[in-house]
Amino acid sequence: MVQTPAPFEYERATSVEGAIAALKQRGSDARIIAGGHSLLPMMKLRLANPEYLIDINDLDELSYIREEAGEIRIGALTRHVELLESELLARHYPVFGDAERVIADPVVRNRGTIGGSLCQADAAEDLSAVCSALKARVVIRGPDGERVVAMDDFHVGPYTTAVGDGEILTEVRLPLRSGAGSAHEKVERRAGDWAIAAASAAVWIDGGTIADAGLALSAVGPTTIHVTRAEELLRGSAPSEELFVEAGEFASADCSPVPDGRGPVDYKRHLAGVLAKRALRRATARALHQEA
Amino acid sequence: MELNVTINGERVTRDVAPRQLLVHYIRDTPGLTGTHWGCDTSNCGACVVLMDGKPVKSCTILAAMAEGHEIRTVESLERDGQLDPVQMGFHELHALHCGFCTPGMLMTARALLDENPDPSEEEIRVAISGGICRCTGYKNIVDAIRWAAEHEATTRQEV
């Protein structure tokens, strides 16, 4: 059986403005294609049926990882392999390295992009949890200019984001704050698979106290699960194993997994709690420069 | 749409639908059926070719997206009757049984050695983790790539 997408028209964008103009003209029939490793499989299965594809792979201005205005700014077209190999990210947010090593495989990582991963908004996708835990904001550009949206407002439902018709995600912004530590823990059935469950954690430690924390889960709900109750618990407390166990219990309780080929609900809830605890433990060790 | 894609250094021009996948564009070119079309879901890695030197899965790239880029397929490895060291390694160490995964494995191996001429066993296993082989259990493939690395190191010294 030949798996080929349904017919569509294709254009290669030569500028972000050009891509936005084409999106505006074509309305909801048009889609942006970057790495294509989420969209093309969806199109082969007829789960996505765009009539017009705008290829942004030539837009080098969307491919960068740089420090600017107290943030790390990542262009939407930055590929997984570049996130994995970035020294800037490794230094400030090693959670990216943890996640990227277990996202698909090295060949897929040569094509897939951070913008594509976030816009696909698959609840099992790892970078959405990473960005949620880091309290990232994303820049969405449209015909009338830019707006900056927090991760909680970006993912509005399964496979649905705040990016509207005629708009394009251009950048991911990570706040740089002192005392940061971060980690991602994932359990999958085999190398390169989607997570059974995964947890991303970040802590910002100031004078022996957790000044702020971020915790998010993949694959255990209809969207990325942001465990705000655990963050409130952690904030203002001294890091301890008991605290991480308690935060993990919130993670288990606050997710909403469904049973499938990857496991039953009880198992996934248990996993979410254990992985949250481990991610917090490792994030804290990194913040305190005590990682084994 | 008329498309110009450079494959193994030669310009291939053909009129295709935008929905044509790169793997089919390559395989529909006379003499270039070495690239295999496998799972079609970017899982198996049989369709791996090099795009500007980096391994990519050609079942999940539109042919139109390859215009303006350099594509290398398994046919480019042998030159003037001389096998590439990765091909020699697969031959010497019996790194294939049915051969279906081989073109993807060879191109992935070639890209690895171009970037890292002295990979550890672990680095080799990570590099080929995007390819599925149902015959060998990977052991001989890993050994063959290691053989190719050592062979290339020796050859370089001789030159």
C-alpha cells in the first residue's frame, strides 16, 4: 500500500512575512511545513488534509539559539540535533539534552524542529513538557505583529495551539534566572518510541530554598500536564527527598492517563509520580552542582 | 511542478506532483533503486539518504523539499569499482542477511564516520538506532562500522 499524502499545492517561503501573507491568503486550508516529521505522517493517514503547504525550511532567520535580554531565545526552525548539541542550553538548561537524547532517533532529529514539536501539540511529545517546566514563552507572529504567549496559554487542547489562521510560531523564550537546575526523565517501550510517561522538572534555588519550581508531564493526559500543585508545594521549601516524594504524589494524582498498548492507568500514574520525583531530585542536584 | 534535485552529483529534472515523496523521486530515477522504501512511517530507516551530508529519512521528506540540496544515495558509495570502506566492512564481517536495511545502514554509517572517524561501540549503536534490522541482531553491523573506521584510519596513515 502506497502511503502518499492527498494532493496539495506547495510553495517555498523566502521570508517570514511572505509565509504569513500566504497563510493569510489561504486561510485554514494552509499549513506551515518545517521538518515535516509530524505533519507528513498525519497527512499520509489523512488526519491532516491541508490544501496548501508553505515550506519554511529556507528561512535561516528562524534557526538560532542565543542569549538575549536575560533569556535564551530559540528560533522555531531550530532542529532537534542543534538543541542536543547546544553548549548554551547544556550550560543553562541540561533538561534539553536529557529530552533530546530520547526523542525519536538521530536521523529524525536531523529534520524535526522545536517549532514543529510544540505546534503539533501531541500530549506525548517531550519538548512541550520541557518548555512548560521551564516556564517558557513563545512568540507568535501574524499579519498585525507579534504576541508573546506563556506555555499554559499556548496549548489549548489536544493537537491545538494558540497559533491562529495567518499566524506562525517564530521563537521560544526561556527566562534565565540564577540557581537553576533542570532534568527530564522518560520511560519508553523501546528506543525512539513515544513516552509511556515522562516528567520535566526545573528548580531555581536561592540560599538553600527552592525559590521557584516547574514540573510538567508528557503522555499522561489529553495535553501536557502542568503540575501546578507540586510547584506551589516546592516553592519556598528546602529541597529534600520527602518533598520530592510528596511532589511526585501530586503528579500521580493530577494527571489523567488513559489505558492503551503502553500500559494501564494505575501503572502510568505510578510512573508519572516516580519520574517526577527523579526529575526533581536530579534537577536539584544540578542546581547545587552535586550531580553524581 | 518541475523539480531539480541533485542526486549523487547529477542534476535530475522531472515534472512531479508536490505530494511526491523524496524516496519515490529517487527510486523513479533510472539506476537509483538502491534506496529502499520500507515502513513509510520514518521508523525503519531503510530509506535513509544523505541530504547535504546528513542522514535523513526520505519517506518523510517531500521531493520538492530537496530542491537546491545535495542528495547522496547508496549508489554513490562505490567509486570506479572500489567499494567504500563501510561496504567493505559489511562484506568482511557479514553485516547483512536479507539486505533490506543495508542501504540505510550504509548511508547512516558513512555519515557517522564523516563526522566522527573514531566512534565507540556506543556511539555507533546510537547512530544506527534510527534503522531496524530484523536479521543480524545488529552485532555484525556495529562490528562492520568499527572495521570501516579502523580501515579508514590505516588507509589515511598510508597516504
